[in-house]
Amino acid sequence: MDKINILGVSVDVINQPELLAEIDRLAAARRPALVNNVNVNACNIAYTDPEFCKILNASEIVFCDGFGVKLGARLLGKKLGQRMTPPDWIDEFFKLCVQRRYCLYFLGDTEEVVTWFAQGVKEKHPSLRVIGRHDGYFALNSDANTRIMKEIQRLSPDIIVTGMGMPLQEKWAWQAKARLSKGVIIATGALFRWYAGYEKRAPQWVTQSGFEWLARLVAAPRKHFKRYVLGLPLFLFRIIRQRTGGAGK
């Protein structure tokens, strides 16, 4: 699989059917594996957080989840595959899990959100084997995390879907990979609250035209000001420096 270096992060050139096939292959191998994604925010975090960057580059799959990253690749003279944000393909993935009889565990967000997410998933996919869930409000070095790890070890899911936000979900997955005997850990960010209806996504014509970031900024300007108003220009500046051989990674 071809890869493109975006600010020091190796991003796979992959489309949606290939992504689902790769996750299926990893789950069938019955070994722990990491499936992560990158958008502009992820690249900016990785630029200044060596641990996060290392985790991404050690992942079995890192796919593009942002039109900004596709633009960055073009500015570097490269071409990425599809932009594949998890809400756009997760139901197809759940159908695959039903066919393959994979067991899933959901980890992330508040107890209320992850509960509603699990219920919503089961309503759409009643044959899906969801064997456990837990909220994502715990510290990585806490007793709560130790208990969660033990529960997941006991349940031994084939797939673990996380929704704790960057970089916490990726750093948790890195810890878990070293402790679990199997399980593909897929980072999905805000998927749980979107799927459960706690946070409304922009219309499809907006999400598919590259302006979902703007819709999120308008909906919650304080929450997303740093990520988009400051983060997008900073990302493009770093991409230009990478292209010209400056301090870009």
C-alpha cells in the first residue's frame, strides 16, 4: 500500500472498499492492530507531539479523514485516496461485521452517549454482536483504565471502536495493543454523538464539498476556533515549508 508523508505522518493511499477489506483482514488475523485516521487537527497535533506521531506511524492503517489533508497532499504534488470520515462508512462496516460474526466493544464519550450509540447501532443492525461498552472519561494511568483493560481482555472482542477524541483515543489504543491478545482498535472521534443524534452533522452536500469544518465552526465557534481558525492556516504554512524543504517534517 502506497503512503504519503504529511508533516511527518505516513498516510495510506486507500479508498473505502480497500479500507473495509483491510480491517476485515486484520480482524481475521486475530491479532491486535490499530486503525487510525488523520485530518488537519491530527497532523497539527502530531507535528508537536512526538508520541502521537510515533503511534500514527506505527499503526497498521492510517487513512485520510479530511479535505484539508487531501489539499495538503496536492500541494506536495501527491494524491491521496478518498476522504473517509467514519460516519460515512460505519454502517457498511457494521454490515460486514454481521456477515463475519465479529464481536464489537464500544469505548468513548459519556455513559449516556455510548449507551444511546450502542442502542442505535443495534436498532439498525440487530444481528450485530456488541459484547460491551464503556464511557471514555478516565485517565490513562487510572484504576478505571486498568479495570476497562481487564474487561476487554476477558470479553476478547474482535473489534474495539473508540470515540474519545485526539490524541487520547490513539494513546489509549497504543497502550491496549501491548496488553491485548487480539482486537482491531478503530478510532472514530465524534462518531458516537453523531450517530446517536447528540450532535447534528451538516447536510451531505456540505460534508462532501469540503466545508464540514466551516459548518462545525459556525455551530460551535468557541469550541472549534483554535482547531479551524488557527489550525488551518498553520497546517497550510507547515505544508508549504515541507514542500520548500524548510522546517516541515
